[in-house]
Amino acid sequence: MLALERAGMARVQPDRRTLDQTQDNAMSDDVYVGFNHDKHGMTQLGRIVLDGWLFAFIPESEDCAGWEMGRMQMLMDRVQDEWDKYGNLPSRLPSELRQRHAELYTRAMELARRKGWNPELDEDD
């Protein structure tokens, strides 16, 4: 599997996977399926949405469903620029943001576990 496919950022050709497997992809027809329909939400794109919420780049009512790859890349760039200010460490966030990060990620991880996500890294993560 290509790294871009694992990240949910590349469309997989239908003949390479079964229908059930393609339904798990975060991208469908080169658009993001949205955090709420993501495989489990803890994909690379799902975490970009979470961080978009964290830094108030997008409202929590926006799950980015239907966003094309270019738009997702712009959000990813904004998120990365903001994380760079804090050394990419939640512990360096101001207390209000650190609290919000903990709340967002706790909820997201609970939801992901209910959807079958295992936080143990494997060859597909």
C-alpha cells in the first residue's frame, strides 16, 4: 500500500481493493469523506480536522466532508504552521488550548475505539 493511500490522501483504483476496503478510505473520488465518515477519525486527515477545530480554523460543525485534496492541503498547512509555534507538542500549548486539545482528542479516541481503531501502530499506520 502506498503511503498516500494509508494517509487517506490518494484515491485507490477500484480493481486494487474490494468494495468493503474502498469504503474505509478517507478520500472518495478525490474528496475527503469527512471526519464523521472517516474510517475511524484518527487518520492523518482526521487529525487535521481535529487540529483545525483546536485552532479554530474551522468550526466544530464543519467536518470537511466533500473537501477536495487541495483544500485539505491548505488546512493542513495552516495547522502545521500553528503547531510549529508550539514545537509540535501539546504540552507547549497555552493552558486553554492544552485543555481543548485534551478534550477533543479524548472524544475522538473514544469514538475511534468504538469504530475499531487500535492505537497500537502497525504496518498500515
